Amino acid sequence: MYAIITDTSANIPTPLLREKHIGFLPFSYYVDGEEVQCLDTEAFDGHAYYQSIRDGREVMTSQIPPSRFEEIFTPYLQAGRDILFVSMSSGISGSCSSAQLAARELMERFPGRRIEVVDTIGASLGEGIVALEAAERRDRGLSFDENVQSLKTMSRRMCQVFTVDDLMHLKRMGRLSGITARVGSMLNLKPILKGNEEGKIVAFNVARGRRRSVEALAKIYNKFVVLPEIQTVGIAHADCPDDAAYLEAL
């Protein structure tokens, strides 16, 4: 049976990864220049991570290098298994390109073995839901090629929207101009963002105040939902469980 692998950006709890037999690669991040690896989603201290951002410390993420992919992929190939890797959006991280580079190198070293990198054009649960579906379809008996094609179609149909509380962090990360960030913060404006067709983050609406921004996300759900009884909806939050619960209730 072929292997399904994703990365910790998918926000899938480690016990669920093990239950579904999904392998994963850890992302690294830096706080004031010191590297921290997210080796286990259950052990990740999300509150401390986001508190560092709120405190104005220098927090940066790091893409996974090709060598790390080779290290994780090789045992599967040695065991005679093909690999379907479900990747974070190439529009916001170079890790997808790293995976593709590693795949080409490894397929030369292991003739007859296949590695397919599926760019989900998403992140967080926008990536994680695709990874979980990949495992479900594998376990239902879909062939390697059938699964790859179905996941590519699914990724194009995903709708991922979110909001942030502090525009200044987006400014520090190079996502917004300084003037836009300062004016938005003074006016208590909260941008509504989404992943576009290229997997890049774009702002497409704005709300005044935190509560209204969460309510705006619920309105977007109501607009785009087609068959709520069978569709899968994921809610992820960045250290704001009360807001997530409010959104779920809406």
C-alpha cells in the first residue's frame, strides 16, 4: 500500500495522524533567531508561540529543505512503497518546491518507485482536510493515480478564509505596507483574507472590530456552502478558542 505523508502545517493532531496512518514532516520556526522544531502537534505550545508574536518578538517560520524530505521519504521507498505527499501551498512556502526537488532526486535513486507531490493551495486545515481525505480514499481502495487526481480536484474546490486581529504583525512579515497597517490598527479594522487560485494570501474584505470579523466568516460560509450535510468544514484558530467557539455556533 502506498504511503500518505503531510507536514505539521496541516494542523492534524498527532493521534489522528497515527490512527489514519499518515506520516508527517515537522516544520521549524524561529523566535528571536532561535530555531524550534514542531516535532509533534500535541506537544506544540501554541499559546507561547502566539504570545511571542503579541509581545513583538521576532517570530519567523522556515521552509523544509529537500534534505529533510529525503530523510523522511527514504525509509518508505526502501520498504517498496510509493509516496503521495500532501503539501502546504506553494504560494506561501517554498517547502512544496523542496518536496518536488527531493522527489525527483529520490525517484532516480529508486527506479520503479513513485513520489507525487499534491499542492493543496492551502494551509492549516485547508491542507489537513485534504490529507485526511487522501488517507480515507487510499483505505477505500483508490489507486495511487486515482487518489492523486481526486485530491488535485478537491484542492481546487476548497474555500479557505480567515481573519487576523493585529495588522502590525502582517506588516512585520511583509504582507502589508506600514501605512496600511497603522491606519487599519487605529480604525480597529480587521481584514478578511483568503487563499487565491495561486495559493497566495489576499485580502478581499474588511470588518470593523473583532466580533464583526468573526461574524463575517460565518456569512462567507453561508454563501459558499452547497451541501452542509455532507461537506467537511474545519475551524482552526491561533490561540483564540472563544472566537472559534463563537464561529462554530454561528
